[in-house]
Amino acid sequence: MPLSFLHKPALIVYVTCGDPDLETSREIILAAIDAGADVIELGVPFSDPLADGPVIQRASERALQQRTSLQNVIDLAAAVRRQRAHAGLIIFSYLNPIVRYGIKRFAGAASDAGIDGVLLTDMTVEESAEYRRSMHGHKLATIFLAAPTSPDDRLQRIADASSGFIYAVSRLGVTGAQTDLSSDAQELVARLRRFTALPIAVGFGVSNAEQFRVVGSYADAVVIGSAIVSIIEREGGNAAGAVGQFVRSVTGQRTSALGSGKL
């Protein structure tokens, strides 16, 4: 079940849910959608976010201080789905909170909330069979990460296990806004296209309109995370307006729409 992006490139926005609080997260997400974001990655705060740089690590700490749970994130997704039926909604998490919640229980709750798909940063394709069965049984897309260091045979396995889209990591290391983009991303996208017809999104480091344009020239979608979270860290409870303004500066003030809102 591929993701039919209305826009090319589509904009995927990451938000750490519960930072600075759940109500502000809802306002930020709605503002981002209204400003042109096609898909929202609903980040589940985690105490040991190894793949994330300091900006998102601090956001997770703030959200956990608010006692934000996976259930809170699912409930937030349901609220957003009621208000913006067209938007794509992805749960973005580490595996641990999903296992503690229960994989089958989570799949049912996520589907009921109107969530489209799930990306678990530390779920490997080799160990994903049970997880994928549960997700697909509830018509949830399974999105996997592909790295520049992945050999071709592993890219094939990632492509075979993925639905919705594939998330291509633009560079080695952790998340964080970058002033210069690595050339690894374009090469990785070209390699992935040999193995899949799914849309390919590029993330890790994209932070402004020019980088969005460059990456969008060879990828189907572009993920912006740390730059958004930095605005939230700076603006706190007043972040919705600033995030909306930033997203409009990236998208050219287009109106977001994803058709049915399902991947």
C-alpha cells in the first residue's frame, strides 16, 4: 500500500509529542498541516533516544517530564484525525514503548485512532515478521530506515518489508539540522529505486527551504524534524504560529491534502 503523495516533493514534519505539553503539540501539528505539511511523524518520547541528536533528546526529556505516554500519543493522533481527516499520521517511536504496550494491542489502538503507519527506529527487518503481521492486519504501513552504509542485499530486504514509504537516512550519525547536506542521500535514493517502486523520503539534517528544494529534486518526500523541534524549544507554548510560518516558508504556502489520509 504505497503512499500517494499529492505534492512532489511531499513534506513530512516530525514533532515530539508532549513537548512542551500535549495541547500545544496538537496546536503545532494542526498549524503544520494547515501550512502545507503532508504527513506528521508523531514522535513518542523515550528515555534513551540513541538515534536522535541533542535537540530531540531534550524534547523527549521535556515530554517525559510531562508524563507523556504512548497512549497519550495515540489519543493525540485520534484528536488530530478528527480535525484534519486528510493528513497522513505516522507513529515514530523506538521499539521499547510498543513492546511494553503490546504489539497486537498497539496495532488495534493505532488503527482505531486513524493512524496510517508506524516507523520504529530500532526495529530491524530481520526481526520484524511478527510486528509486520500485526501492523498489516490492521492496515498500518510499516516504514523502515535505510542507511547509506546498507549493502544492496539489505536494501532489498528493507524494500520487501516496507509499505507506505521508505525513509532514507541522508547521512551517518544522529538527527540534527545541518548547514550542508551529504551527497550520500542522492546515491542512496538511486540505489533504493532499483529495489522498490515505493515513495522514498529523505531525512536527517534537512532544515530549510533550499535544502527541501534540493532533496525534493530526487526524493519523493523530505522529512524535517530537528529544525521544527528547535522552534518548539525556543517558543514553548507559543510555538504553533512560528512552526506554521516556518512550514509555509518551506512549502511556498501550499495547502496540504493527502486525499483519504490513509497510506
